[in-house]
Amino acid sequence: MLKHGILGLLNYGDMTGYEIMTVFRDSLSHFWVAQTSQIYRELQKLEENGWINVTHIAQESRPDKNMLSITDAGRAELLRWIKSDTANSAVRSPMLMKTFFRGECSIDENIAFFRDLPGKETPFHNGSENAVTVSSQYEKVIEEPLKALYWKFTIDFGLMYDRMLREWCENCIRKLEEIKHENPAD
Amino acid sequence: MLKHGILGLLNYGDMTGYEIMTVFRDSLSHFWVAQTSQIYRELQKLEENGWINVTHIAQESRPDKNMLSITDAGRAELLRWIKSDTANSAVRSPMLMKTFFRGECSIDENIAFFRDLPGKETPFHNGSENAVTVSSQYEKVIEEPLKALYWKFTIDFGLMYDRMLREWCENCIRKLEEIKHENPAD
DNA sequence: TGGGTCATGTAACCTGTTACATGATTAG
DNA sequence: CTAATCATGTAACAGGTTACATGACCCA
């Protein structure tokens, strides 16, 4: 999957590993966290698969760099992946996992837990508002308004998710407060 | 994280690997998918760490089984994990990753994509309504109504997520329809 | 007689995380 | 003078996926 994210970015135009890293940070990282080391490793595999070409460029006042460009095979693979079924995708939420077992903690601890959650757990953890402005800048770079649209869709998702999470936390807190007042013993 | 999920289940009472598997399927699997093979491997590690004890039980009309029970060290580890910070948790959404690059497809293909999504991509992919009834059955097993409460919280999350996802897809479709009518060329 | 349940795993591989490593240039 | 930016990775380990393997009992 990370492979395909990188391939997708290279489809916008040639880039170095470093540039991929920065674009990734501003866009995909909201819903897919990846370390620099992993990006470079995946780039090696993309080349092995023949999905990208690498051109070494010597520089003087800067370290040398490797310019990466997507191949026809890479573009074909990207499209194949985009159109493939989303269904059996890896679901994994550490946050829900912890919530599930929160019965081990006191009600007050749990009220605090749900109070703090919305600030921490969100796909747009850097703040979705910020993501909106960043994407607008890239809109000029991509130059294809229709492609920028889907970027905006992912940000809309982030905004709606944030709102939903806050609501959910409020509901949980409300129920915990009720229980607290029913049995003040706990 | 999977380690801790298993530890949490064993904290409800002794179980075999097989039972963990079935309880897992009905509860945690909604937001954390794991293969049987992985569960057995993690059980080995839990024992190596001294977090569980294993008792071999010979059976006649059934295969022998290993009864697992959580140790004091395991309980301590479970609590440590529950109270640890949720913040830097691994975010990864294949669905948003694909959405991001959907600009490569036609508007009609994308309308179809968003129309089909709500049925596929949901933390409670087996249907959240079903999860509600299953959890009610376990409520009798757990026998501690306060613990079952947090299970219900995770299901509430699933229901709210489902609703939000449907709304988001409708919004995306609406925007795509607008664009389609503005430039019928595409 | 065929499929589901009970019950256990191993092996190979792929993906993700953490820690480490280097070093010049440039902007404040 | 110091921190950020540019630019590249390696190594070891942890966690997740896929495929395979075994075998009896019970119900329809």
C-alpha cells in the first residue's frame, strides 16, 4: 500500500526521495504514517519491480540526488491498485482497542480519557484546518483541479471524523457521569 | 498491541487459544483484524515474557488443549498499556489512500466507488447491528456490567462511523454530480 | 460422505519501527 | 552560532500476511 502511495505521488511528476518525503508529510501522512527509512526502502523495491526509473544527478553545493520517475509499468500498476477492491483492508485502531478494556480503570480516569481523546486521536492529527491551507497551495502545483478535488475529499473526511469523534467522546462522558451519580460508591 | 488485546481477553478468565480466537472474532476483530497464526505466535511471546501461564490438558474425544491464564505480571502489563498514551498510534487507512488518487479514474467510476463504499469499508464490516446482539450475549458471560459498557462504547463508535461514512460518500457524490453537469465533456 | 467445530501450530515472506549515520549549506 | 534544510541511507527487530499441515468427532 505504501508502495502505491509513493507511486501515486510520482505520477504527479518526477521527484527525489526527499521530495516524496515532504509531499507525503503534507498529504498522505494524515492517514498513513511512514518513516523516512521505510520510504527509501520501498523506493528500492519499486525499482526492482520496474515501476520506477532512477537517474543519478551529481550536485556541487548540495548532496547528489536520485531523480525518480514512474514507468509505464508503474502507471499500469498504480491504476490496477486504485481500481482493486478496498474491502479486505487492514483495520487496526489502537484507540478502540484501549477503549474496549477501559473497564480496568476508574470512572473518573475514563472521563479524563475521553476528555483528552479528541485532541490526540484524529487522522488529521496536525490539525485539519491546517491541512486545508496546505492542500490549497499544492492545488497550484498539481495544476489539475480535478485531481486536487480528491485530496480535498480526504480532508473533508478528516473534518467529519474529528466532529464525530468529539460527539462520541461527549456521549461516553455523559453515560459515565450518569453511572457516577447512580452509584456514587464506584 | 495485539499482545495486549489477548492479555485483556485472558483477564476476563482462563481460555484456550481457540477460545481467544472465537471471542476475538466477535469483539476486537471489528477494529483489529488478526490471523489465527498470529494469535498463536503472540501467545508464545506472552509466555516468554511471563505474562501468561500455560497448562496442558489432555483430552480424549477432542485434541489436547493448552489452558492459558494471565499472571500478576501480565495484569500489571495490561494496566500499564491501558494507561499509556494513545497519541502516536499507527494511522493507516487504505481507503483514504485510494480516494486520494482517484483522480486517475473517470467521474462516473468514482461516483460508483463512493456509492459502494459504505457497504465495504467500516470498522464493523460484518454489520454493526449484528455486533450489538453479540455483545449482549457476552454481557452475561463477563458478569461485570461496567466492563461490558466499554465494549458497547466501541460499538457505538462503529455505528457513528458508519453514519458518518455514508454522509461523506453522499457529499462526495453530490460534488461529482455537480462537476459532471458543469462540464459534460468529462 | 462432506462440511463445520475443536485444537494446534510452522515457515516464508512482507511491512513497519527504532536507532543510527553523515555532512555541507543557508537563514535567522 | 545554531537550527533547519537538503539528501542519502543501513541494520536489527517487531509485527502482520499467506500458505500450508494435521486429525478426530459430530451433524445432516
